Amino acid sequence: MTGTTQDDYTDRYARRVSGMTTSEIRALFAVASRPEVVSLAGGSPYIAALPLDAVGEMMQKLAAQQGTTSLQYGIGQGTVELRERICEVMALSGITNASPDDVVVTVGGQQAIDLLARLFLDPGDVVLAEGPTYVGALGVFQAAQAQVHHVAMDADGLIPEALEEAIASLALAGRRVKFLYTIPTYQNPAGVTLSEERRERVLDICERAGLLVVEDDPYGMLSFEGEAPLPLRARRRDGVFYCSTFSKTFAPGLRVGWILAPHAVREKLVMASEANILCPSAFAQGAVTQYLTTMPWQEQIKVYREVYRERRDALLSALTDLMPAGTTWTRPAGGLFVWATLPEGLDSKAMMPRAIAARVAYVPGTGFYADGTGRGNMRLNFSFSAPDRLREGVRRLAGVMEQDLAMRAVFGGSAAISSQRRRGPAAGDTPGPDLA
């Protein structure tokens, strides 16, 4: 019916559609993109840091010199040239035993997760994932009619004992767990990194339980304090699927990612991808290949690191100076995000309309849990906005939080107003918000 929201197709949808939900981040984009709103919400890289003139010239040459191939259909696995460059990129992170034959090019990291869900998840299967976890992965698993069981984290990442307990309790309940989905390095949304010691323990636990491991590593090259730990895939080959993307290190608009898979699974991934998209964009692949071959991309990574380190520090400084007492947050050593825990009694989802009215946006913590918990948390992004804008955004956000605390005090809530400002952790300290 024209002019109404009635859906006349409800009784015709496949059962899997009932598990599909709107991303809380996507729902914010229309508002957060307004120039008067300081957005701490998205996860967009700072593309203006790229040498855009040189990138544009590279694209022109690609179309002029290789147009007959780059504007044509391609193969489902991705071009050999790009897969070879991808192996070179992974070698810099410590994955030195990868073969181009075992790489499958995908439409961003999102399709990589979707292909693995298509291959391994039946309705009712269980996926273990950190709590909180990447909202896009939750959407994939829900669409596959799988159940996500969250495993607690702390400042050192996924807690091995919690992983063992989850596996044991689900086995006792007769539930079928297929794999662990994890972002071990500069995690989205929490910003924490799985410690060296825990990486081996997590792999050992999954191996004993017969669980596959899906390692999502979009941020590993964006380190601010020394090199990132070796990926899980650099430590074990069998049973570990390594997913990554050029969205955070080059350009998300090109939508180029990949999976490094055990050899036996490679062909099934290619068939699933061909059924899904026929082939990844030959032009996008050509652009990434040319970028990696002809431009100083490793120097560009250093530029991103410096830009994001400065912006992380600006956000952390503003949080320390301006947040109400009782607020805590993580201190990421890389990546794009800080995870904040609100003073007791505040609700990040209920507070969102008031924040938008105050012209600041964030992502409520509920978007990162399959069960809708996380109302006491929020994700803050620091990659896109300049340092002065980040501070202004925190100032506006702190004002909204102070108002909510005042309302609770007036109407009998347990929270009281304090004029004290919470001083952030001293140098070297690691704040540990409740990530369970």
C-alpha cells in the first residue's frame, strides 16, 4: 500500500529473514553524517590522509592501460596478481607460510565472514564470540539462523577460562558449537588485544574441543605502541581461517578483502563466492594490486598510525578531563575504537536521542551483543574526526551524561551528581571496564 509501512510480503519471506535485524551503526549514519553533529559513532578511516592525487592518477592509468581486463568479468577466487600481493602483506604481519592458492578474494571483510557462515553454519548451530563483538558479524550469524554465545573479555582480551566454561556448558546442553569468531588484535568494539600468553591457550582450547577458529584481523597493521602480536594464523595452520581487508589500510570504497583458508576448504569457498557474487570486481582488485605494487603503501600505513595515535590520545585526554565520575574506558594500543562503561544507572541506548539533540553521536553497546545487553556501554570512534572535534564531541556527550545523572538524582535514582571529574589512569595503567 502506497504511503504506509505495511509489509504485504510477511507471509512469503524465508524463515531466515526473521533473524535479520537493522545494524545500530547503519541506522545512525543518516544523523551522524550531518555537519553539525560530532560523530564518535562510525568506523570510517581518514581517507583524506591518502595521497589522493596520486591515487587518482593510478586509477586513470589502470583504466587506460588495463581497461580491457580490469573492466571485464574475472574469476571467482580473485586475480593471481592480487593474491600474490596479499601473501606479501600477510608476511609482514608474521604469516609467512601462506600460498596464493589458499587465498580467496572477497568483497570486503564482511563477505569473508558471510562465506564462512554459508559453509559451516546450519540453523541452530552455535558460534562463540567475544562479548562485545563486531556488529556486522552478528548480522551474518543471525541471518544464518545460528545462535551467538558470548565469551567474556577483560583488558587482556578473551578470557581462556571463560572460553573453556562456555564450551563445556554448551556441550552439556547438547548444543553444537561450530567455531570461535574472534578479533584478537585491537578488537572492535572494545579496543583490547589478546595477550601473547592467551593466544596459545585459546588455540589449544579450540584444538582440544575440535572447534574451528575464524580470526578477523582488519586492524592489525594499525598499531600505535610497537608491533602487534603475531596473528593466530601465524601460530597454527590447521583449523584457522584468517580474514582481513584493505578497507582500513587503503580504501573501504573499493570493498576488497580476503580469506586465507586451509587448502581443503578453498574450493568450496570459491564455489560459495561464485554463487553469491559470481566474481569480485576486477577493477577494484586491479586498483589494490597497482597500489601495492607502484605506491609507497607501507609508508602510508605509518601515516595512518601517526594520525590515529594523535586522535586516540586526544580522545583519551578529553575523556579524562571531561567525563563524569564513575566512567571508565579502554586504552587501545591500535585500531580505531575506545569502549566506555557508563556510571551505574545510565543507559546508552535510552540516552541516544538526547545525545543527538546535543549534536553528538556514538554507538550504544547493545549493538555489539546478540542478546541486547550492553546498555551500560558505548563505542567511541577516534579515526575520523580531528582532535579538536573529538574533544568537543566528548564535551557534548559529558553534558548529556551529567543531565541524566541529575535526573536520576532528582527522581530517586541511586546515582548522585558529582562535580568531580574522573581522572584517567596514570601512564602505564590499563583501565579495565566490565567487558563481561
